[in-house]
Amino acid sequence: MDKNGGIMLNLILFSLAAVAAAGLALKFYLEHYEQTGRYRITRLEFIVEMVLMALVVSPLTAEIGIYAARSNLLTFNEYLNGWESEAARADTACYRDSACRHNYDCDPYPVPVSYSCGEKNEDTCWTVEIRYHSCPYVTVESDYAIRTTVGNYSIATNRFPDNPNQHRWRTGKNIPDYVIQNAGAGIPDFWLAAKRRIDSGRPGPATTRSSYVNYIYASDITNLKQYSPDVKQFLDMKLLPRLASTIHDFYRADKAHFIGYLPEDARDWQQSLEYLTAALGSELQGDLQFVITRNDAINANPDRYVNSVKAYWQDKEVFDRDTFSKNGIGIVVGTQDGKTIAWARAFTGMPLGNEQLLVALNNNLKGVLITPENVFGAVRGQFREGTSVNGKKLTVVSDRNGGVLAQLLWGQPDRATKFARVSMTANDPTDNGSGFLYLSSEIQPTTGQSVVIIIVIFFLGLAAWAGCAAFDGDEIFRQLLMHFNLKTKQKGT
């Protein structure tokens, strides 16, 4: 019997033992302490239920539970990166009783309403109630959304025009300040900036969080994951950056980290990295987190520090589902003078693959001036002929100029350094690597998950025992047997 079969058998046996014990206890109680005699569990009912539990309910529930538990253990999160593609606006004309959101009660009208009257509620009486129409504050409300290659985002809904009191639906009705504040007025700045980028043919970057399957993190095989005994020491010294795993401003993320180094414009570093990862994600399915350090303890032994960074970012106990993803590239550089890179180390979220890229990054970043332009390059999105964007036959591609990373990641001048996302399953002919499906058999429900599965089966058994006690199972079985015999005789004749 394989490991999966052994786990299922144990779950079934434990759950059946618990269900049988509960059934015997309930049967004993009903036979000795239940006074009315209405409720009981007969021997036949006990046998039939245990057979059904053993052959149907327990195996099916255990199988579903194991599948759900393994799916939970296998699921992790990663960044998907791409470009803005369209800034969409939809205006809704407002009128009385329309679909506009911001309204007030207006124009009362009478409605006859019936009600029962009299001592026996047999007579019908009538009264008149005053109802109100719903009137909008303004003549139009607007929705603003941005479409990107990684998803669509609602920026604002049911927003008022600029100067709402100049667009009142009923001129004699002033709009309270709190209503304007709740609705918002005018074109949102975030949407307007995105529209200007898109209209100019230079869309901005976008990123989102998405789930994927990772057999390596879900398994207990430790030699496929980085380990470092120095993580605690660097954490105590507050020298380990926390792995980025959040989104801000709808579809933006800060993936540049600074340890002991204070850039003149941190926002410029973050934005330049966003543009680079937008191209990296949309064209090569990768993601990049970049660390700049300036610290004597780190510079004394860069390998020791970078191993700690990787081990920390791959620690499932710390980051749970946000552990460093399989499409991730981590690059750590150190500086002594704050102007040039003294050393560089790179790693990926997979134990194999992209070795030549990592060596090239380690070698070619050394001595580079520490500016976003020199490190990342000038990366921008642009529209080209392809799929439909804004009603035109366009698609978004990247325009890359300069920058050590932009060149090496795309295999320039040596194509051997081009980043290739390593496959987790190798199910597709275009996948890179042989995959890690062989780890699947190692991934089993945790103790806590196994207990939950047993509890679910146990409560299903309790429900069945309650049904046996409440209904005369013997009589039901006899009726079913008579029906079956009758059908058999009719077929024989």
C-alpha cells in the first residue's frame, strides 16, 4: 500500500472507531434510559449504518478531505506583472427613480394599503400611506476603471462631476457637503494620470497577486530550500528586509529594499523597478525583488548575508503563502562608498535553473553606478499591432534601453543569460526543467487537517445515528425488501 493509501486507511479506521463508539453509547442510553420508547437504534440499523459508513461515507469524505488539505498546502502566492491598457469611463444619466446611487426622498404620493380588521380578521380595511420617489442630487454619476494586462480595476464608482452644485438635477435642492464628500467629485487623479500615460502610448506598470502550486514549499524535503543558521542574528541586527507581498494604489508594489543605504529618491527606485518588472512579467513571466545594502557586517561576508536573505524569504513559517515565489528573482548588492556596487549576489525561487544568468548578474553588476538608470535601465511600455486595446488593434510590449539588469535578463549580449521561468510540473512542451511532480506523494495532510477530517466524518456518523434513533429503520428496511421482491416477481412473470 502506498503512502496515500495508508493515510486514507488510518483516517477511515480512526473515524469508524469514533462513530462506532458514539453509536454504541447512544444505543445503550436509549435502551436503558429513554422512557418513552419512541427512540431506539436496533441491531440491524447499527450494522447497516456501520457498513455504509465503512464502504461509502468514510472513504468518500476522507478522499475529499485529503484532496482539499493537499490543495491548501500546495497553494502559494506570487506577483504577476504587466501593463496598463485602457482607462475606461462610464457615465450614468440620473433621473427620478433611476439607478444612480446618491439620492434623496422627494415628491410624496399617496398609496392605498389594505389590512385585516375586525375581531376575527375576516374584514379588510384600507388606509393611505405616504410614499416617496427617489430623486438624484446631480444629473450624472460616473464610474472610472483601468484595464491592465493582469486584471481590471475599479478606481471610483458613482462619482459626481466637478462642482456638483452646478450639475444639480433639481436646481432648488442644495447638495449637502457630506454627500459630496462621500461621493467624491471630479475625475480621480489616479485615473487621470493613467489615462494620460495610455493616451500618450506609454502605459504604466501594473502588478497583482495570484495563486499558484508549489510542490517544493509544500514538501518536507529541506535540501531543495535554502537554510542559514545566521537568519536570527541578522534579524536581531535588523538587517534582513521583509519580503514584499502587498499591493498599494490598486496595482502598485514596492519591491526595492534599502538596508543601511538611503537613496536620494526612493520613489524613483521603486518606480523604475516597477517598469522593469512589468516588462519582465509580461514577456518572461518573472518577478524581481532588489536589495541595496551598505553595512560593514554585511560587506565582510556577502555570501553569508545573501544566504540568510534567501533562507528568510523562503521560510514558510514566516511568510506562509507569500513565501518567495517560483517566478521570483532576488538580487542583493552591496556598496561601500554609496556610489558604486561593490558586490552582487542573485538567486531565484527555484533550486535549479538560470545558473548562467545568476553568474552573469554576480559578475556584471560589480562596479556599476548606483542609479536606477544604470542598474535597471530605461524601460517603458508601448502599444504595437496585435490584440484590441481601446478599440484599436494594439498590444502592449516593452521598450528597453540600457541598464545592466534589462540587458542580462533578456539575454543581451549572451542569450544564455536570458531568464526562463522554471516549471513546477513540466506538463507543457514549452516548460523549462523536468518539474517537481515527484514531490506530490510526499505532501500529506497535517495532523490538524487529519483531525478535522476525522471530526467531519464523526459528525456525519452522529447525524446518521440521530436519524436511526428518530425513525423505525427496521420497518423501512422491510418495506424496501418487500418492494424489491415485488418488482422481482413482476419481472419473472
